[in-house]
Amino acid sequence: MSAPVGAGVRNAARARIAARTLRTDRWWQTPALTVLGLVAFIVYATVRSFARTAYWVDDYHYLTPFYSPCVSASCLPGSSHFGVWVGELPRWIPLAFVSLPFLLLFRLTCYYYRKAYYRSFWLSPPACGVAEPHRTYTGETRFPLIVQNAHRYFFYIGFVISLVNTYDAILAFHSPSGFGFGLGNVILVVNVILLWGYTLSCHSCRHVTGGRLKHFSKHPVRYKLWTYISKLNARHMQFAWITLGTLVLTDFYIMLVASGTISDLRFIG
Ligand code: FES
């Protein structure tokens, strides 16, 4: 679809180029891979979040992040690390109803993911030097996209949820005889470290630590934190993708152990 003259990229002030793009390389590859990766994650996470099966290993206290925190009477005994807050939930409400909506909003409003899905799903534009199909551009100045500006608040909630995931990973050093340690622990701990990498490398986190400071020299601690977070921030895209992978891997491993398909590889206990 090409926009009529006078609108969008056909604006009279722009160069008159009839072709949608003059690029001859495979510019469509990155958007296509992004769509595939994000859709695969969304399908897996949705199916697992509503499945209500194989999410808790009682012997080793492994709880998949897709069910954390589990705070209803529908949760399996032992899996409610933060107590039971509500009664039985209907099947259409995921057991992690406290965290999942905010995790979704945290990722949906993330600066990196915005770039990814604006380009790949909305094609606005799909790549540098490739015209977008839309006639007008209002950016993030109107509803619903103006909600993107609330990202910093979802970051605060994401920070708390990372603390919850950390607590789950610590409680998982368990066996029927007391302390225990297995391959599941390695997977849970690596996942949590990378989730912290994603959370702390957030652009809002960088702003919270060092933003709006006029004199770094007067705030040496915040300046130090800002320099560390700035280094992580440069890797934010990588953390965004890697954590999608580790979340799936962690959930999948716990599902296999919880369902009895495989046994956890135990080192202690
Ligand atoms: Fe990506 Fe905040 S989580 S920018």
C-alpha cells in the first residue's frame, strides 16, 4: 500500500522516490525474525500460564516464574511462598494474576521492545530507508500509545517482581532431607541473574539512578551506580532476548521434572 502524495512519507517536503525502498539487502530479515521470536514466546507463555499443570516440584521447591507469586487457594500446597491472599480462581484467571499483567506491561512499554514491535508488527518504519505504509504519524502523543510514558512505574513493579523471583530461587535450595542443590537450581539462578540484568539495564532504571543530576561530583554514589547501569544499558536488547529464552527454558525444565518426564540432576540432597 502506498500513501497518496502529500501524506506521510509522500509529503511534498520529502524526496520524490516512487519505490518503497531502494535497498537491495535483506532488510526484512530482522523484522521477520523479531515477529517469529515474539510470537513464539507469547504463544508458549500464554499456554503455560493457563495450563495449571507441572509448575511446582514439591521435593525441591522449584516454582516456575510463570506461576510466581502463587497467592490463591487454587495453588498447589507449598507453592504459595507469600501466603494465600484469595480463594479458588476460575480457570480463565492465571495463577500468577498478581504479576503477569505487570510483567506484560513492563515488557510491552520497554524502550527496546517498542522499537522491535513498532518496526516488525506496525512497520513504522520496518527498517531504515524503507517507507512505512501509514499515512499519518502521531507517535506516542495520544491514547493508547501515550501509556508508554508510564514505563518507569512498570519498572518499579518489575523490580519488585525480580525480588520475588530471587526469593523463589533461594527457597529452591531444598530437598526432602533439608538443603539440596541440583541442575534445576543452576537454571533458576542463571535465569534470575539474567532477569536482574534485564531489569537493571532498563532505561528508566538508568534515569532513576543518574537522571536530572546537574553535578555528578556532588552525588558520587548515584554517579557510580549510573556508570554501572549505563554499561548494562548498552546490552539491554541482548538481555531482552536472552531472558525470553531463559524464562522458557526454566519453565520447560521445571515442567519436565514436575510432570515426572525426567528426574532432576541432583548434586546434593
Ligand atoms: Fe526496557 Fe525499561 S525494560 S527500557
